[in-house]
Amino acid sequence: MDSHKTYSIEEALRAQTALRTMAGLEPETFPVQAFVGMISDEIEHLRTQGHSDEKIAATIAANSDIQISAGEIAAYYATPEQRRAPRD
């Protein structure tokens, strides 16, 4: 096995969508806390580049059907330590 394989998010989502369809499952959804946790790496990089949470929220809204506020980004942002915490 090749443990160094990588896949883009687009490919992973296509595969997951096909499997959920095959299983008769609805599309997966995420609460806002989980979504912000998933994009916290990107938020961290954008903040270090000087982008505000307002700009990040506006970019998300302009490029998806996701409506999120700067306050939600601030409230649910996962710090690097939280993102790398060991799972039980």
C-alpha cells in the first residue's frame, strides 16, 4: 500500500457523494461549529495575511450557498492546538 497518496478535496467529495447516493443516504451536512473547525487552517492563513473575518465570511458567501457571519467565524475558530489535539 502507498501511504503517501493524496487526494484533492474535490475528489474526496465526489467519492463520498457517490457512496452516499449508492447507500441511499442524504447529502452530509455540518453544523456551523464543525464547518468553521474544518476551515480553521484556511482562516488562520488568511488572518495572517491581514484578511478580516468579515472578508472571509463575504468570500464564503460569494462562492457558496453558505451564509456565515464574522461573529460565527470568531466564535468557532479552532486554534492550531485544538486542531491537532489527539482524538480519543
